[in-house]
Amino acid sequence: MSLPKHLTKLEITESLLFILVLLSALAHAIWNAVVKHSDESFLQLAMIRSVGLLAGAALATQVPLPGMQALPYLLGGAVFQYLYFFLLSRSYQALDYGTAYPIARGVTPLMVASAALVFLDESLQTLQIIGVLLITCGIFSLILKELNVGTRGILYSLGTGIAITGYTTLGAGGVRSATEPLSFVAWLEILSGGGIILSVLVTRPLKGLAFARKNLLRSSLSGVLATMGFGIALWATSMMPVAAVAATRECSILFASAISVFLMKERFSPQRVLGALIIFCGIGTLALA
């Protein structure tokens, strides 16, 4: 599948995009650690998404509307994001960070590659396929040591991965069909942020306001990381194969593993070292593709 012609005019090299997606992965691991560390994970998510709502609203005033052709992708992406927020908060309640995060992110590279092939008619080059497979194998080697945890937590985390696949695939379709890719990003931020904030205002308004006052600075900084990271990854899918972007972004598991060891004092086993090395090989393969 060839990308829209107007995208080829962007003077951005693939190597720079690759680095930006890796930075997006680091940002993702950090704000997820903040959510896990919070006593109220769903309220923390709402605070983080409020930053995305404000950023999306500001950006929407500077770009044209995404166009009617992007509307189904926009609505579908927002629904999958709502599902993602719900399942993510539940998985963090059931499992620790070093378990829930790898499982949720680990199932997505091959699922996204399959969904992109079916729904976006997007195939990968040989080296890209090898890179995706290496990253997936490395991720699953991290996951295998966690399979002795409770079934409910694993199901929540797997469901989170399915939701990620949904909004990643629909988001890629949306930025490619929109009149202006940044417009799609802006309106998706508005819909996803507005929905979760509305749910808090309807169900727990007083507790939500008290939480916001107490955690304003931490939540604002986390929200900036989340918004920038997601925006970069979604924008990158307008110029790179969505499966390659998804696989690269799932390298956030490496950053999450480091956070879990050095900040949350979890054990870093030899199996995690092996998984990290395999993932790095996959990153290198994607970079050379």
C-alpha cells in the first residue's frame, strides 16, 4: 500500500522518525508507571487525558477539520481508547507493573501487523517482518515468566493489548484518510480525553476534583508525556508501516522493565536480560529495513 502523495513531501528521514517513536515508547513507559503507582489509577488516567484534551483543543483551532472520510476511524479509535483506559486501570489493580505492562504491550506487534494487512492492505518488507517477529519473540520471553499470576489479571492485560491493536489500526487509517493528519490526532485527543473526564464527573465528581487538586503537577507532567508520545506514534503511522511503528513502540517494555527494577525494586531475571537482547536485535533490524 502506497502512502498518500502529500506525505512524501515531508522532509523527515526514517531514522529521525524511528528515534521519535523510541522516545514515544519511553514516554509511554513513564506515564504508565505513574498510573500504576497511583492509589486511584482511573482518576490518574483522567487527569493525564485532560492534558490531551486541552492540547487537542488548542491544535484543532490551528488545522482544518479531518474530513468526513476520517469520521468512522475517529469514532472507532475513541471507542477502543475508552476500552483501553478501563482495562488498563483494571489490569494495574490486579497485577504489578512489571507483569501487567509486558503482557498488555506484548501481544500487539503481530496483532497490529495482521490487522494492518487485513484492513489497511499494508504488507511488510522481509527485514521489517523479521524485525517485528524478533521484537515479538523478545516480548513474549519477558511474558513467559509471568504466567504463574492470576487468570483475571492476565485477561485484563490481554484485553488491553486487543484495545491497543484496535486504536492503533484505526488511528493509522484515520491519519492517512484525513485532510490533515494532525487534525485527526487533535480530534482523537479531544474525544478520548473528553469521554474519560465526563465519566469521572458523572460517577465521582467530588473525589475527582479532590484528586486533581492533590496531584496537579505530577498529572500534568505525565499528561504532557502521554499526549506527545501518542501524537508522535500516531503521526509516524502516516509515513511508516503501522506494524513497524507498533513494534518499535512496544520497546517501551524495555524501559518499563528498567523502571520496575530501579524504581520499583522488582527483580531483573536472566530471562528478562535475554528478552531485552532479542528486542534490541529486532529494533536494529527494523532500523536497517
